[in-house]
Amino acid sequence: METVARYREFAPCEALRPYVRALFHFTIEPARAREPSSRGSIRETLFHQGQPFWSRLFADGHVSLVFSIGAGYGIEGLWHPRSDDPCGHVIGPMAAAHSASHGDRLIQTGAYLLPAGPSRLTGVPPSELADRVVAAADLWGREGRVIEEQILSASTDCVDCLERALLRQLRLARCRESSFDFAGLAASINARRGAVGIRELAEQAGVSRQYLARTFREYVGVAPKLYCRLARFRAVLQLAGHGGKIDWARAAAESGFADQSHMIADFRQFSGVTPEKLADSFHPFLTRPASQDRLRDG
């Protein structure tokens, strides 16, 4: 069966692991002239004729870096590049979903950043990127243009190229350190699937709730309450990605929602669709059944 699109994720090198969750590469075939990397992928999804391979930009409490090639790609209200515009852009933390178009023969290379990554790798605090998409050249200057030129080159190993660029940014990083571990706090929220109160988070950090709310947003990009909601949303996405029939009322209760209607309201805000419709679509936050999505060790 003909492959019409392919999505792959790659583990970052050891030096980037505190800052980058994964590197990724997405192509709408035919795009075989730009193989992303000789390294083994940790996840690969192949899409055949008739299978959905695109979705909205989901709400997310994290920052992503994306370098896109191909005409017609855009994010409604946030990013509408012309064919001669820079291809690199930084997607900040989002509080709501946005419609997005993939255009023609899209090729994307990018990185999903962890909470410790944005300030070090983009040079600005995540709060300045919230609900925005910013050109990489506006953040990195000439270095952003250089990365774009390298990725645009057909002979470039684009995933390795991006990783080398992130390593350079890490060496050059000049960012203000926080007095406590926001990355660890965010990891704790995700491990608990968002089921934690603001008072408990403040006690864990050893600060007042007011100080936590102000500084968490500065260093992570969204308020702690919204980050908890997004963590809960991501946890339910894992259920949607497993396929098969899902008892959504039970899923809502087990995920800490007051009831199913509250879960549906969050899904509409964060994904633009209901849980039932989401289960039949693709998004990188979803892990598909083994027949569609091959997960690898390493």
C-alpha cells in the first residue's frame, strides 16, 4: 500500500536530554530525497492512502521548534509564511487549539522542548512566547538563518543538523536561573497526570501560591493551574491513542475530571474536537496501536 506521509521521533543526545523530549521529522510523500537521519527512530508512524495524517495545533504547556519546507503550511491566526519567508519558527505554550494547514509536500524537522529548555535554547523566557509563533531568525538572529539554510539544503542530514544547532545554543546560553527547580515541579505534575492542587505545588516548592503562580508562568510559560489541566488532557490522550472502545465517563472520573462534560469542554478547548472524534485521528501527542505506530527502544 502506498505511503502518503511519515512521522518519526528521535531521542536527543545525552547533553540535550534535560532540555529536549524528542526530535522529530515529518514528511508528506514523495520526499525521500531528504532522509532525516541515519540514527534509529524511537517512534515511527506511516500513513497510507485514506488515513488521516494531519490535525490542529493542540494546546500545550511546552515550547516546540519547527523548521518547515513546502508551500501552504500555516497556523490560523499565528503563522502564515509566504514562500520566501523564513521556514524556522518557535511555537510557544498554547492555551487553546488552532487550525493548521499542511500545504503541499510538507517537510518538517523540529524538537519538543522540556520545561528547562526554552530559556536556554531560544534565549527568551517561555512567558514571552505564550500563545505566539515567532520566527527562529527573530530569536537567534544570523544563527537562525544559518540553520534554515542548512535544513533547506537537500544534502543536509536535517535532524542531526538541528541537534548540532541546539548544542551550539546550549553552549551560548545566558539565562537567569530560578531559585528552585521548575523543571522538576513540571515533571512531578506530569507524573501525577495533573492531579495536584496549587497549594500542594507551592508547599512542594517552598514558596507562596502567589509567588508560584507568577514565577511558574515566567519559567514554564503557562500558569500552574493551566499546566495541570494540560497534563490531565495529555493523560487522557494516551487512552484515545490506544484505540478500541473507550468508556469516556470512566476515563473522565479516573483522570480527575469532575464529570464527562468537563472533560469534553477541555478537549474542545485544547484539541478543537471531542474525545470520540480525536480517537480516529492522528496527532503526535497520541500513541497509536502497534499496527499504525511502531515504538522502538533507544
